[in-house]
Amino acid sequence: MRRSDPGRHRDGRPAWSRAVAAAVAMVTVGALTAACGIPTDASPHPIPSNQVPFGLLKTPPPTTTTTVPAVSVPTTVYLVAPDQHVTPVRRDLAVPATLTQVLDALLEGPTAAESASGIQSFLSGQGVRVSATLSGGVATVNFDTNPVQVVGPDQVLAVAQVVFTATAQPGVTGVVFRIGGAPIQVPNGLGGLVNGPVGRADYGPEAPTGG
């Protein structure tokens, strides 16, 4: 039987040859690790900022959300002052403020502060719908139900509220009234019933004090 040479491995290479190869492999791995920038310290430690790749130091810009403020436009509706004349009050409506929207604001009546000062409305907005169209300077105002909930002279003030509010809008010079789509007569400032169109001149006695 042939004895194995203690200086040789089973693959036939001398033991010193394998040791040299292992040493070369370790040197090669160490060189590659250093070339790739991978730290070889035994324990972690902070890296100076001047050694960190530039791209890693960048932070993404903050995400911002832009909120577009709601745009409103001031308009005027007419309520009834304690002296029994219509009086202008301001309302801020979303753009575009159509004549229908303005009349809706009129039907909402006075604010709590206005009521406390004695301002009121002779129109009821409870469940009442209104629409308005404009042609040749004349606004056709159609209520689905009668918004006037007063009797006697107060009815004239109620109609005057609508007339002054509508004619405060650009291009409106007169108003005709309808209820449920049917034309109706309305009282004017002289105590008569007219078909319309009616304008501010028809409600001189109810006009705001001072003009």
C-alpha cells in the first residue's frame, strides 16, 4: 500500500501551494472590498459628511398643497327697516352671483344681528323656490309658491323688496312676477294692482330713507 505524502493534499497539490492560494484570495477580497468603499471596521461608526456620496446627502423637497380660497362677491338685498322703508344690506355670494342666487339670499331674510336692530323681511323663504331670467332689462321672477306672507300695506313693501333687490343688479330695470309659472298682478306704491314690469319708480314711498 502507498502512503500518503504529509506534504500533499488529496488533490495532489503541495500544502504550501494551498496556503499561498488562500493568502492571495484574502488579499484580493480585501482589495475589492476597499475599492468598493465598503467599511471593514469591526464595529459601526459615524461617517463624516465629506465622505458620504453627494447624492445621499440630498433630501427630497417638501410636498406642499395649495388651497385656492373661495371667491365671493358683495351684493345687496333689500329688507325692511323699522321706519317701514326698504333698506339695503350686504351679502357675500359665491362667484358667479346670478340673479337667482341674489333672490335666494333675499328669501333667507335678516341675520340675527339685523333682527336685533329691528330689520325684518315681509317675504317668507320657508320652502319657497325662486328662479329668474333676464331679457331686455326686464327680470322675470318666478316663485313656486307665494312668498308674501303679510296683508295690507305690508304687501307693497314685500314686493318692493324684490323690485329693489333685482334692480340693484347690473342691467335690470324692471321686474315681472310669476307664481308657479303663471303671470300675476302685484300692488304698487300707489295702491293699485299692475301686471308689470314694475321698477323702483313704482315704489317711491317705500324707497330707502335718504334716496
